[in-house]
Amino acid sequence: MHVVHLETGRHLYGGARQVLYLLEGLSREHLQSTLICPSDSAISVAAADLGIEVVSLPMSGDLDFRFSARVSAYLRRARPDLVHVHSRRGADVWGGIGALRARVPAVLTRRVDNPDIAWIGTLKYRLYRRVIAISGEIRQQLILQGLPAKKLALVHSAVEMLDGEPRLSKWQFRELFQISDQAPIIAVVGQLIPRKGQAFVLAAWPEVLASYHDARLILFGDGADEGRLRRQAARAGIEDSVMFAGFRMDLHDYLEHVDILVHPATCEGLGLGLLEAQAAGVPVVASQAGGIPEAVEDNVTGILVRPRDPAAIAGAVIELLAHPDQRARMGEAGRRHVAQYFSVDAMLSGNLSVYNSILQALTDDQQ
């Protein structure tokens, strides 16, 4: 089986990292994979390092309709068995059209829970034999948009359960961020964009500081919202306790040393940062939004709060800081939860099942 994957994100954020996990897993299964991606993307280098064949195609943005012709031309030459389009930056439209023009069956992974523009969604999903949702919330949303259930598959995102010690010791981590030995550390992981909700954590932070004056908040991620968030922290007078750490590929080296991860997103397909934190044994405070309740067991691996509610965020953080035994129990439960439901092997198996069902249906149609 030869599967061509299309991922057009420039950075190794959550979706692109899932593609890498999948490519690596398919390679272990001795299946042929090819990655189509923009030439200036981080995933092109990462995939090549894994020994994956990479085809770099120019793409000038979401509205680059010529991209479909470039994809189609490659597919006509390569004649793969299947195209797997990973929803990002226009790939879901132009990649689907390119596959249709080349007469190669295609599958789409849907990672976001914000609704499509009605007519675009109706046309787009007709391009695909199957649509994979990474959470039950996304699957249900697609059904409400009119997709038949038989066209949908549910395959959760995955994280690696890392063995061994992190690269940084606890002392090195605190030295790096200049945090005292006993100060509580709260982390937020995600792009600095409005829907990730960092503004609500900053609004909650003064209340946390009132109870834990030496607490420190680390925001991992970058994005267009950074300037606004920095100004919000300055206006609230909390900038000395808030750190903007930027995007970190080696996030697992840091997460094991934080006390709580907060994920305040207002919409979220599933929440990869939540899974990574739980895999590291870190309890979480997260919004009841999108697919997040599938990633977090409320009052077992973390605490779920109302979206856009700084007071609820502050209350949950203060509660967990006040009860270290509760944090420890939730951390261990989180490790078990992720290992059971969000393993790379389970994600690989789910995708392979979709591929095989599509190819089997095509074979049956030809008989």
C-alpha cells in the first residue's frame, strides 16, 4: 500500500506532529508513505529525518487554487493507492480537488471543532471517501452538518508515553526560568491566538497570586496574540510572575516539572497539550469546550470548568495547589488514561482500518 499524505502547516504544531507519528508508525508497518508539504515547512525536514519520502510543492496560502493542479500532477505520476489529506491551511479543499482530478481515492482528517461555512463544507466533504474526526465532538458536529455517519470514522489523536528522565532536571528547569525552589508553577500550552484562551488565565492570575504570591505562570507557544497578552499582563500588574516561553519542540522536557497545566480554550478539537501533560503525570484544569471532555476525565485526571470563566479557573487552580495529594492522584490517573485511550499504536491502527476499508470497498466495486 502506498499512501500520500498532504500537510500544509508550516510549523510542527499539534496536527503536524500527529502526521509525523502516523508516518513513523506506517514505516514500522513497512507501508510506503510519501509526504507532500510546502518547501518552507518544518515538517519537511522532520519527515526526511525519519527516512520518509518528501515532495515539496510551493503553496502561497489558503487561496492558492493552483496548488490543486500541482498535487494532481504529482499524483498522476506516482499513482498511489490512497491520499490522506490532513486538514490545515487550505489542504482540505485543494488537496481533495487534486486527488479527484488524479482519480485517486482520498480520506480527510478533521482536527478542528469550528463549523464550516455551510456551502463550502457540503462541497468539500464530497471529495472524500471517508472523513476521520479526532474526537466524538467533531464527529457529532459533522453529522449535524449533514455528513452521513457511515462516511465518518473516529480516530483520537495520540501522544508518546516517554520512558526515562526528562533532559532537564527539576533544578535545571527552575534555574532556566529563574523560579525559586518552592514556588508553584502553572503552565499553559498552545498557540497564542484568541481561541486558545490565554487571556482568561491572565484574568484569573491575580486571584491565584493573592493565595500563592510566589506562583509563576509559564505560557508555552507563540502566535499573533502575544503582544496583546503581554499588554494585558502589564495592565494587571502581574508581568513579573508571567513568562512567555515561546514554542518548544521538546515540551516533554518541561512539563514534568510543572504543578498544573491550564488549558482555557474556548473551542478545541481535542487538545494535544492536555494529553501531553497527562502523559507526564501533570493534573490539568481545562474548559468544557469542544472535544476537551474526551481528553480529560473530570475530577479524575483534572478539573473541567466553564469556558471563559476566570473565577472558575482561579478556583480550580487554588484547590489543586492546596491539595498536593489530589494532584498526585490525578497525575497518576492521567498517565493511565492517556496510555489506555490515546496511544500512538491505537491511532495508527485506527487510520489503517480506514485505509483498508476504503481499498476493500474499491475492490468490491470492481468485481
